[in-house]
Amino acid sequence: MPEDVKKRIEEAKKFVLTPTGSDSKEDDIRSVAFIKGMQTEILESLDRLSEVLLKPSGELFKFSQKLEKIESTLDLLESKISKIPIISYEQSIKEIKGDLERIVRKIEALDSRIASQFHQTLQETTKLKNDNEKTSIWLTTAYFIVFILFIIGGYILWQTKTELDQKKFI
């Protein structure tokens, strides 16, 4: 309890317990008013204290609810796990190993297919390259022959023209 509340309670006890010596109505009214004021202050202090205590308890309540959910989930999981026989673990492991072996075989088959396709593509590319080289050799040879024929034809034309020109002057 706060110190100011304790002091007021002590004052109220002294006031109520000590005889005043007079029996007048005014003293009684003051006493009743003082006691009523003290009770009001005590109630207000208790309300504030209750509010302060409720905030953490609300958080504690939420936290305890979360803990209860976690515990129930763990209990459910434990019950499900306990229902699975140990033999099924071994069976599951064997099935997983079998699946992995099948996957590895498929990957190896794909790998060999890809390798053979690569080699086949490489061979075809090399063949096309060789064919292109042969074709380009023939084309180069053909261009050379045409060039030589052009030069020979030009020479023949030039020579014929010069002979004709010489006959005109003779």
C-alpha cells in the first residue's frame, strides 16, 4: 500500500478511537464526513491499484493462453507420433531410399542422353564445317579459273584489236 494511504488510515483510527469529550452533533457530522472522505479515498486508491494489477495480469493471461495452445499442440503432436509404429519409420526410410535410387537412375539416363546428343551435334557440326570447307575450296578454285579465263579473254581481245589496228595502217 502507498505511504499516503497508510498515513490517512492511521489518522482516521486516531480520530475515531480518541474520545472528543463533546457529544455535539457537529462533531458527529464532522466525524462521519471525515470517515466518508477517507473511505472514498481508500476506494479510489484500491481502484487505481486494481487497474495497475489488471494490466500485467491481462498480459499474463494472454501469455498463459498462448502457453496452453502450445502445450495442446505439443500433446497432439506427441499423440500422433506415438501412434506411428517404429516399423513404419524403417519402411518410410526404405521407400525414400528407393525413390532416391530411381531419381539417380533417371538423372544418369538423362545425363547419358545429353552426352550422346552433344557428341552427335558436335559430329554434325564438324561434318558441316568440312563440307563448307570443301565447298569453299571448289568455289575458290572456280573463281580462280574464271579470273584466269577473263584475263586470257581480255588478252585475246586486246591482241585482236591491236592486230586489226595494225592492218588498217598497212
